[in-house]
Amino acid sequence: MQLKGKTILITGGTAGIGLEAAKQFLDHGAKVIITGRDQSKLEQAKKTYPALTAIKSDIADEADSISLFNQVKELGGIDILYNNAGVMIASTNMGLANDRHLTEALYEMNVNYTGVIRLNNLFMEMLKSRKESAIINTTSLLAYVPSTTDATYSASKVALRFYTETLRKHLEILNSTVKVFELLPPVVSTEMTASRKGKKITPEVLVSQLIKGILKDKLTIRVGDTKIIYMLNRLFPKLAFNLVNPKTTYASLKQ
Ligand SMILES: NC(=O)c1ccc[n+]([C@@H]2O[C@H](COP(=O)([O-])OP(=O)(O)OC[C@H]3O[C@@H](n4cnc5c(N)ncnc54)[C@H](OP(=O)(O)O)[C@@H]3O)[C@@H](O)[C@H]2O)c1
């Protein structure tokens, strides 16, 4: 599908992958609306890229999501809903069996999974009414192989991956023109992974692969190491698990 002339809503567009996507979509001739919870980050993004429209909105909050839908409708609507906002709360900080673990797992599910469903439902009729439209859901390499240090985050991304596949099929059965893309990043150098060592790709590289995929209508967009882990997991699942979970991470799990 083409990006030129399209209007794209990016949730969580004030930092990391979302902000880079805003920049590259603008460069491709799209109009871009971004969201985030922090007003100062929204203002900073607008200062950097004045063509952006920035709306304060928390994807985990139902009233915020409805208000976002109404504001976007007032602005003329969108062609692409890019569900990018996501959170990862390191489970090493909370242990496995305590109340905080549950509270934080619920929050991850709310932002990474149910918040996406809520927005997709709100925007579905608007997207269906467009000539060429799409939803982009952001899952992860960890939706193929779980990380023991980010157990609940991995689980939230698996939920989103299965939902994404079935949403795509459902829309196909209904002969809908709304395309459903899935972006599966490897480890990307952003605030979310700042404390992590090891191999990371830049948001620039990830987003350029996303755009290449969209332009070619490649619905499942696996980038970098996600491609390798995907194949390895099919053939040698134990090896794939050990690569994602090297023994050096065991020490933190014993705390
Ligand atoms: N970085 C990686 O290695 C990696 C790998 C695989 C998948 N991903 C996924 O890629 C997406 C982007 O990750 P990132 O690394 O760019 O994250 P990031 O650098 O932490 O940025 C997250 C963005 O989302 C916003 N956000 C967080 N919670 C929100 C909420 N409840 N409602 C609205 N906006 C919210 C943040 O702004 P505010 O804080 O102001 O709300 C920020 O703009 C996420 O879905 C993540 O799970 C990342």
C-alpha cells in the first residue's frame, strides 16, 4: 500500500520506535498524528517535527481512547492505525509470585494487548470506510520465544500476535479491504532496552524495514534477529530458547 497522502495515527509516538516512525512517515508524504501520556514529550516531538499533530492519550484508559477517537474524527479521520505504544516491566524486579507481579502483569496486558483491541474496535468502521487502510500491530521476537526475565511482557505479545493473526483472517473472510500488518522487532535501541547489554538495532533500521514491508504489502514483517529466531524455533526450539535466554541471565532470576 502507498503511504503518500495517507493519515497515520501512531500510539506512543513521542519516543523510540514511534517517534522515528513519525519522522519517516512524514518523509514519505503522510500526515501523522502521535499520542503519548506525557505532555512535555508531546510538545518536544511537535517542536522537532512541526508537521505532527500531537494528542495526549493513554492507551490503557477507556475514556482517553474514546476521546482520542473523537478528536481524530474531528481532524478528518485516519487511514492507518499504528498500534506502537507498549510497556515492559522487568519481572526480575518483582519476583514471580507476589501481588506486584500480578498488578504489573495486568498493566502490561492492558497497554500491550487489551488497549490495542479497544482502539481497533473504536476505529474499525472509520478504517473500513477508507479506500486503502491498515492496522499495524507491534508484537516482538519474544512473541516466538519467551524471555524468562520478561515473562509477562512476552505473554502479552503472544496474546497480541494470536489476536493479530485472527483479526487479519476475520477481515479477509468479511472481504474487508483493511490490511492487518504485524511488526516483529528484535531488540531495538530505545528507552525500553536502555539497561540491556548486547546486540541492538537502531529505530531507523527497524522503521525503514517496516516501511519497506508496508509498501510491498508484506503483512508479517520480521526484522533482523527475529527472522533467525523464527526459523530456529521451528527447527531447534531448545537452541532458540537458549539463545534468547543465555545462562548469564539466570543470576538475576535467583534474586
Ligand atoms: N525496543 C525494543 O527492543 C522492542 C522490541 C520488540 C518490540 N518492541 C515494541 O515496540 C513498541 C515501541 O517500543 P519502544 O522501544 O519504542 O518503547 P519506548 O522507547 O519505551 O517508547 C514508548 C512510547 O510509548 C508511549 N507510551 C507508553 N505507554 C503508553 C500508554 N499507556 N499510552 C500511550 N502511550 C504510551 C511512550 O510515551 P509516554 O511515556 O509519554 O506515554 C513512548 O512514546 C512497543 O510496543 C514495544 O513493546 C520494542
